[in-house]
Amino acid sequence: MFAPSLFLGAMLGALYGDLLQLVVPGLIPHPEIYAIAGMGAIFAAAAQAPFVAITILLEVTGDYQLTPVVMAVCVTAFVVHGLLTRDSM
């Protein structure tokens, strides 16, 4: 579950960031951040473990300036998944 959720999150996040870059070029300075955020969102929701997802992403990327973004995305995905379904993978 770990690797597929990170891959799927990275691909969907990168697609979303690139689409935003095409639609509004000046608004999104770094669309690659959406790939990292997508990885955290999918893994946090699938595993129902937002703190693990936050820790893993920050350690993998080594960019601790992304901490607020990663935390917000992981917790939001966790809460939304909890509202929509009871079970985890």
C-alpha cells in the first residue's frame, strides 16, 4: 500500500499542479510542490495515519520548509476520508 499510494499521489498532485500552472501561470510559482502534497494526501487517507505520512514525506524530501503545507494536506485528507467512509485500506 505504501509505494502505490505515494506513486498515485505524486502523479495526481503533479497533474493538478501542472493544470493550475497552465490555467493561471503567475499564481503557481512551484507546481512540483503539489506532487509532494498529493503523496501525503493519498497515503494519509489510505493508511489513516496522517502523522506517519507527514514524517515520511518530510524525511524523504528533506525539505522541512514544506512542513505547514504537508501537515495541512495530510490532516485534511484524513478528515475527509473519515467523513466519507469508516474503513481504511
